[in-house]
Amino acid sequence: MRTVLALAGVVIKELYRRKDFYVLFVLTALITLVLGAVKFFNDEHIVRYLKEICLLLIWVSALVIAIVTTARQIPAERENRTIFPLLAKPVSRAQVIAGKFAGCWLACALVLAVFYIFFVVISGSREHEWPILNYFQAMWLQWMMLGVVIAFVMFGSVIFAAPSSNTTISFILVIGILFIGRHLGEVALRQTEPVRSIAYTLYFLIPHLEWFDVRERVAFHQNLIPWSACGLASLYAACYSAFLLWAAWLVFRRKPLNV
């Protein structure tokens, strides 16, 4: 476990040395401050729609950081030839996968904490309301969703040689799941066989990342999600993440590193 945490620490240090997080945070902060300073049509309640836009920026920024950071982990180790002394310490390939995943996931937790603290301060100063538990649930569910995304990108990083290919494919699939995945069940009902069976199979196989999107509930001050539902969603994400990491390990343990 100490080996895994050591590898995770290296990933976290790499994140704050790079400019990805700082650029995205500054852009999100500037857009949030500008939108928060404007009153459209002199309507005080318009701030709720602005909150939804800002939460969307947080989602986009976190996805960019998670995918880009994860996609370069294994390929960078191979390109720099640091994977060989790393595995000679000895560190098993399973520990490399687990350590890289843990580092990217914990780094995303720090990123989300910074984003949400800033968002809570800005929205609270405008609305004079502090629904901390609602914000915590939104951040927690988003973090669990990012765990699935990171595990998926980690699986791609042991298949694709170039981080750019992995990043592009991961973005396409994640965006497709978020916007189209929820409608596959309805689409399947309108199809004939065998397309119906294929669509239903895809619907039940893909990780439903949209289940973790509670931006509208936060923006419009809806009631808290039952904690049992949060627990089930977390278990769902943990199972998918574990399966994808297991698949990544199966491929990585037989993959030659000198090609």
C-alpha cells in the first residue's frame, strides 16, 4: 500500500507542476465572477441559471483534467524509459496501475475541492444561502463519476501507444455517454431486431455517467438526494472502476514495454 501511495504522490506533484489546472481554474473563476456581477433583466433569480452554467464549467474542467492527466501516465513512463527502473524496485504492474489511478483520482479530489470552495463562496455571497450538504453531494457524486472516467482512460492508456489517441477517443466516448447514453433505452424501443437487442445491450453495458449529474438540483435548490441513493451510486461507480482497472491490469501485465 505504501508503494501505491508513493506512486499516487508523484502523480499529484506532477499535476500542480503543470499549467492545466491553473489555466482552467482562472478561466472558470473569471467567467463565474463576470456572470455573478451581472443582473439580467433585473431578475434576482437569474443567478440560479448562472449557477448552472458555472457548475457546467466545473464539470468540463474536471473532465479535461482527469482525462488529460490520466492519458499521459503510462505512455510517459514508457517514453521516458522510467518504467524499467520503476518495475525493478520491485514494483508490480498491478501496483503501477493502482498507484497511477489513485494519484489521478486524488488529484481530481483536490481540483474539485478548490473549484467547489470557490463556487460556494461566490454563490453564497450572492444568494446569502449556504446549502453545504447539497454542494457536498454534488462534489462527491462528481468525484465518483471521475473515478469511472479515470479507470476507463487508464485502460485506454495500456492499449493506445499515443496519449493523443487515448485522449480523443475518451472524450468522444464520455461525451457520447453523457448526452446519448441515457436515451439508448428509448431508441431501442423504436427499433426492430437485431438492432433493438444491440441497443439494449449497449444501454445496460455502458456506465451511466449521467446519473451522477445533479447540477440542476443544486442550481434550483431542490431537496437533498437520499443518502442511500448516493451510497448505491457510489457502489455502482466503484464496481465499474474496479472492473476497468482489472481489465487494464490484464492487458498491462502481458504487454511488452520495449515496443
